Amino acid sequence: MTAFRYRRAALALTAAAVLPLTLTACGGDDSSSDAAADKSSSSAPAEEKSSAPAEGTPADGPFGPACATVPKDGAGSFDGMAQDPVATAASNNPALSTLVTAVKKAGLVDTLNNAQNITVFAPTNDAFAKIPKADLDKVLADKEMLTNILTYHVVGEKLSPAQLESGTYDTLQKSSLTTQGSGENYTVNDTSKVVCGNVPTANATVYIVDTVLMPKS
């Protein structure tokens, strides 16, 4: 009987010694697991967000490589051009000086400035330079021919970049032009590229192009 009591006491002491160790081990596992979870959570890379438009998405504002040459301030800047009617706005852009000269020779300054909600495809000086000088001089000297060409660059509605993706539009010259492209890359009549587009003026949207458009008829 005495031996039995000794045996029970020994078992009780053993259990008392082992139980705290077991609880400590369990607590240690939870702590290390929580630490690992916290570490994993803190080290997980944050999802990257990009503000750049998706490829093929039309731009909201002016776009294109030639836009970099537009003055940052003053009458020739984007903000300045937005305050003036289109012929006046173009006159403040040095890259469009040949076009402005042509518009004046054709007597179209008031026509363009007084029109409402139009789109102008404006050839750069370099676009006019592609035309042999003798031919260009002949056109500039012929008011009827010049008017015919210049009014072919004007559409009687404001066109957004999205509308240029695939469209056919009547011009003030009475024949049509076609546009195609996406994102920030558009062409007119398959040959003339938009180099600075979606430029607002007081009465028009301007797309500056690298080749002079010729009427189809």
C-alpha cells in the first residue's frame, strides 16, 4: 500500500514537471508562427499601380512627339492656344508658319476663326517642305487651288482621338478624308501622320500632321 502511494506521488510530480514545458512549447510555436506570418505579410510586395494609359487607349490631352516643341507658356503654349480661335492660335506656333502664310494668302483667316466646333489637320513647315519649291510656289500663287487644298484639311466637327481610330469624314472642301490608328498613333489618308494631336483652341481641335493632304477630287 505504501509502495502504491509512492508510485502515485512520483507520477504526479512527473506530470507537474512536464505540463509547463508542454504549454511553453505550444506557446512558442504560436509566437513563431505569428512572427512568420507578420514577416510574410510585411515582406509581400505591394501591387504596383501605373498611371500610364493602356496601349491602344486614346490620350485625353495633347499627344505626340512634336508636342515637345510647343512652348511651355505664353500665347503659343497649349494653354495659350486654347484661348484663341484656330487661325490665331496657329499663328503663335512657329512650326506652323508656312500654313499660316497659306491661310492668309487664301483669305481664310476669318473663315477659320469664326467657324464653330471644327477639326483642323495642320501641316507643319516640314510637311510643306516636302513639296518641291516650284510646285509650292505655284500653289501659293493660285488662290483657288490653295483654298481647295486648305479647306480639305478642315472637318466640320470636333473629332476626338477615339473617332480617328477608323473613320471617314467630310471636309469643308466637300470631299472626304479617312483616318485610322489607336492610342497615340494615327494617320490621315494612310500617309500623313499625326505628330501632335488633340490640341484644343477656342473653336477647334487641331491635329498637327507631317504631310500636306491633297484633295481626292
